[in-house]
Amino acid sequence: MSISKDLVSLIRGRDISRADQHSASLFLLDALATAYAGAATPVGKKLIHWCKADALNSRTQTFLMGSLTHITETDDLHRASVTHPGCVVVPAVLTAAQRTKADGEAVLLATLYGFEAMCRIGRAVGAEHYKLWHNTATCGPFGSAMAVCQLLNLTEEQCVYALGNAGTQSSGLWQFLSSGAMSKHLHAGRASESGLLSAELAQHDFTGAADILEGEQGMFRAMCPDANPESVLANAQLPWELTQTSIKPWPSCRHTHPVIDAAIELQAKLGNAIIEQIDIGVYRAADTICNRKTVDNEYQAKFSLQHCSAMALLNGELNLSSFTDGARENTRELCEKTRIHVSEHVEANYPDSWGVELTLSLSDGKQISASRKDCRGDPELPLNDDEMLSKAKDLMHFGGLSAGAAQDVCDSVLRLAEYRYTVSLMDDFLAHVMNTH
């Protein structure tokens, strides 16, 4: 038995509709736009300067784009696996497409395949894994490897080799969160690069363990105390995992989004009332990762339920400027008034639903409440195409593209299924970031 072999067969045996292709193009656009935005950040510029000092090759550019895509916290999120597939899969796809001169349909197919592999393995690693390991980093190499294998037209045996070597490179620990260090961006870039490398080696019949997941010294045994191996191959008839992935409306950790959504609702009802206390009921993972009353830098603020809810209650919205020194100072008083607890009701629905219960106690003695089972941007409450395009254009504008250039990128991505020539999206991206920043 080999879970990896069965997973390759499962993925390659699935049907793909025009609607699936369209969804893939939107998610590819979301990741690409997020990478443009990441290039304009101080952290992004550090990565670009490093890249300029080194030789730019296929693996370096994949690492760079993957890292940039994960900086602004605007990239997609798959709830059941707690992974961000786009920042890992899309950079590897665009690099391999550049090398193989792939047409648009091949790019979209590879994107679907990469999301599927990463998310299916991610939903099997278990909740205990997520306490120490960053799932995007550990499960990501499987996704980028599977996507590139498709573009390289590898055999099933070679795909299994690639997945084996992707798995042995799985890594990425949460310790960076305590200080707000930059390691999370490294996680995405490395996961994307590792999968690309694994697939390129597999093309030369460089072998990898077929039982990398379930083996006695494999990933599940080493890193996943409560792994559920059966879920990797379960429910093969359900929609593609890409279509079950959430798009972020706000630039912060996805665990903060339900309370942002609920807080925006309550902000419209506050009027002149003064908030005396904020009570937030969450699922356990949100409490573990994002219960952060004091935030010392922008990145910690993006992982703070307290700051994000306070900002939404003050302004009725969050954007890329909601985490600055001034913004953090503005929310300090409300953060002190905030209490976080694990709600049994919300926890019972996780990870299928990432919900919240929010209650505000006001100075006049009244309480107002809002709750969310699902959140704006989830598959149950998706952004429409116009909202997706608006988000992408805003991100690319932040990244330094003109309105016309951003529109051209959107047009190119949304018409990928029609293209029968080399896709130049990676070339265009690299030309912009290397010459602008």
C-alpha cells in the first residue's frame, strides 16, 4: 500500500469542468496579486535585495514569489487542512509553466492538482500537528510537487518519487510568532521551492519513499500524534479542494476573520455607546495562535484577535494600514477590555467551520452580540468575481502597478483557458519586482 500512489491516481482520475477552470484562474490571480503586494513591503524588499545578490534561477524565483505571497496575510486559506495553498502552489506552477512553455489549460490543471494534494494531506495531519508545526510549510511541498509533476508530464511512479522527497523536506515551526519574526514568509517560499525541486529530481528518476506519509519513520508517525491517514483519500467524489478554499477579504490571519466580520456588524449598531467590555468566544486553535492582547509590531497585530476586533469596532473595516504603530496605539484601550475564551459550541464546528461569538457590554448596561459560523470569503459566503477582481487590483496597485497594468494582468489570468502559447506571468512579475523594488 502507498497513500502517495493512490493519491496521484485519485487526482489524475478526476474530471475538470469549465467552472473548475474558472475557479482556478481566480485563485491563481489572487495569489499573484498578493505576491505583487508583498514585494512592496519592507520584508519583501529584504527578500528582493537578497535575490538580486544571488543568481536568479528557477528555484530561487519560486522561493521569492512564494515568500512574497505570504507577507501581507491576504492569501487564501483552506479550513479543513489549515493551509494557505496559493502561496505555495502558484509560484511553482508559474515557474514550471515558464520552463515547459505550458498553455493556459495546463497551468489551470496543475493549479487544481497542487491544491488537491496539499489540502488532502493537510486535512489528515491532525490538530496536534498544528500546535507546533505550520501546516502550510509542512504540507505545502506535496502541493507544489504534484503541480509541477503534471507540468513536467511525469509518470505515476515519478510522481510518487516527488511526493516522497517533498515529504522528507517538510518543516516549519510556529516559534516565530512569539517575537513576530519573519520566518512565516520563509515557510511558504521554501515549501514552494521544495516541491519544485522534488519534481525536477523525479524527472531524472531520483527516488523518494512511496510510504513517506504512513511509514514507520514517515511524516504521520514523526510529526502527527493524531493523524487521520484515511482522510487523504476520502470523499473523492466531492468538489475540488480549490473550490472549498476561502479567500481573505482582510489582510490578517484567517483565525481573526470571523470576529472581524462580526465586529463590523456591531460597529454599525454602536452609535455613541461606549464599550466597557468585549467578550470573544472562539475555537481552540484561534485561542492558541491569536490570543494576543499586547502587540509590539505589525505582524503580531495581524495575529491578534484583540487588535483586529478593536480595529473593526473603531473603523468598520480593516485594510493594509490597520496594523501600523498608530493603529496599534488606537486600539490599545479596547484591547485591554477584551476577554477571549474557548466556546464549546464554536469549537464543536471546527475545522469545518471557523466561527466566533462576539458580545459587547456597553456603558448604558446593554449588551449587543453577533456570531458567525461561516465568514465572508468562505465557500458558503464567497466573494463574487467583481469582488475578487477588485481585491486583486487593489493589491497590485499597492505593489506598484498602474491601473492599466493591473487590468492587463487580470485579463490575462482570466483568459488562461483560451491560451495556447507560453504563459509569461512569472516573467512579467519578476521584471516588475526586480526593477521596481
